[in-house]
Amino acid sequence: MEHSNLLSPGEVFTIVSRRLDSENIKVEEVVFAPIGSGMTGFMGDHLRIQVVVKETRLGQRYELQFFSKSLPTTSQEHIDYVLSFGAYEKEVVAYSSILPELRECLATRARWSCDCFLTRPDLIVLENISHQGFQLHDSLKCMDNAHITLVLSSLARLHAASLIFEERHSKIDDAFKEVMFENLFSATEGSSSYNWFMTGINTAVHLTKYLEKFSDNAKLLSVIKKELPDICKLMWEFVKPSKKFRNVLCHGDLWNNNIMFRYENERPVELRFIDFQMYRYIPPVAEILFFLHMTTRRAYREAHLEDFLALYYETLTHELHLQGYESEQLLPLTEIRESLEAYRNMGRIIGVILNQMCLMDPEIIAPYATSLGKFRKVLEQDRRQEVDENFQRRPIYRDRLVEALEELIEFTILKNHTN
């Protein structure tokens, strides 16, 4: 695909002038290079943009690196399908309006997202953080304490900025109501995200055949298969703004592939959250549980949850205090703990549904990115065969999904049924 016409000369000038904070520039060369493949490449065109520019006042020459994401260029059907999720619409507004306003709310100007230099309805141009040394954590490995600490501190800053914005302006879901729709766990029958969720539920029921813990109790296993779908559908309530607890802007899809880290001496020291395509307005504890159930094992999570919450709340309190607000007034610790108990099963459902695809062997799933029909099949119709194949090929995949399913069943269905 020829990408040289992706940006007009005026748009290139705008990107560079914003990056250098100067209009005394002359663009000498622009080079586009495709990056990304598999499922990432399927959802859009990702490009590395290199711009050679001369600052005319001082005579200095710069070689600048940018990253762009745009709608796919394979076919109109492909474009329409990607647009049907609403992800591009949400992300454009995130980078053009929401994130800049939230970052202005903190004294530290803490960075949890990439700098954005241009948005269009079909295009976003960001700083190229890979060029700065940022990288993804292995998608199949759990995060350790150093990574989790960095993520929770950054989440606390994002959520603090959300609270401060509301104190100064208006509620987030009022200010940006046009993009505060749910596009991951949609309850709209027939929509792509609804079909994806229902396929995940059907797959979860299918996975009960691997639960050795209940294999000798046919009656209980039958009850589990019958009740599990309704348990999973509780997500439709969890993702709505709470009427009881304070809500904040949540990223909405935090797992290994949506967080990039920069390391010093093999230790993570800085991060950026990426792909702001599924954000929602719900209590902050829901975001914490989402992240932990996607990146940790049960024993580790249960052993350290109190420490994680303390770290999160300490950072939240500090950021609010710097702006003259008290956390106990805006978001009391008692409310954090009460909402934790109310949203625990949200995290458990997340672990069962999302990890089906997120932990899948890239070699198994990659062929489905070559055609829209194949992609929609595994995403929206039936992925049992692919999951079974992963169970055979990757013990860690099997272990984590079985563990997630057993935990969800233990804290929901088993509470109402005995052997």
C-alpha cells in the first residue's frame, strides 16, 4: 500500500512545528514505513513516520520519529467493520480533547499517555515511543511487583486528574458524552462487540469440560454450565456508571499489550498507556481489578491486593493534595474498600472472557488476520477449536484459563450450591 499521500504537506508541517514548538522549519524528507502485523495490523494501518527537517532560524537539522494509526486501506467492508466498534471515534476524541485536558489538571504534568500531534476522524499521529526505548511486556507472562507498582501509580494519577477535572469543570460523562458509550461489553444485540462477548461466554461454557475439580460431579457441572452465562452477563451492569460509588475516567482495556514500559538497568522506570479505545466512566476499583486479573495469577493477586490498594491510594492522595484537594473528601478510602467488594466478580469475569484471546498463541491466531471472514469467525462466532488447540500447545494458557474459570465459579455459583 502506498502511504506517501497519507499526510498533506500542511499536516506534516503542523506535526513537526508542534513537536519542535517552532514554525521556523523546512521539511526536507518524509518517509513512511509499515509496522505491526497479525491482529494489530488487522484493526488498522500502523506506520512509522520519519521526518527530516531543518530549523531555519538556527540552521539545525533534525530527524524526527512519529507513529501513526489510521483506518485500514484494504476495502470499504473492512473499514466499516472496524468503525462498527466505535474504537477510532473514541480514540480520536481521547487524544484531541480528553487526555490533554486531564494532563493539565495535575501539578506534576505526569505522563501516562503519548503526546499527540495530529488527529483526523481516520488518523492519529503520536510520538514514536518505541524509538525512545519503550516496549511491551511479554503478553504471555504475568507482571511482577515493579511493573504493577508503576502501573497502579500511573492509574492513580489518571484517576486523580479525572476527579480534579470534575471539581473544576463538569462530570466526565457529561463533558464528553458523545464518546462515553460502551464498546467492549455491548448489550446491543447484533452489534460486533455483543457478538464477541456472547462468543466468549459460549467458549467459557465449553471450557468447563477441562475443570477436573468438578469432573466427578455431573449434577454440579450441569448447574455450572446452565448458570455461567448469566453470571458473565453481569458485566453489562459492571460497565455502567455507578449510581452508588464515585466514577472516574478509566482506560477500560489495561493488559500487557496496552502498556509500554521504558527500562533502566532492566527495571521499568516509566510507562505509557496506549490504545485509548475502550474507556468508560466507572469506579476506579473496577479498573484496578481489570488490570490485575489480566496480568497476575490468583495466589499472587490475593497475597498482595491490600498492598496494591494502599500504593494506589497513597499516590491518588498525593496528586490530589498537590492541587489543594483531599482524597477523603473526593474519594474516601472506605468507599474504595466498599466498591472493591462490589466489583470483585467483574475482575473474575474479565479473566475468563478476555484471556481467551489475549493469551492465545500468536501463531494460531495470525492466519485469521488475513481475511475479514476468518477474523469475524474467531472473534464473533466460534473460537472453541482455537481455544482447544491452545490448551494442547500452551500449558500456561490452560492453567490461567482454568484458574480464572474456577475462581469465578467458586465465588458465584458455588456460593448458592453445594455438592
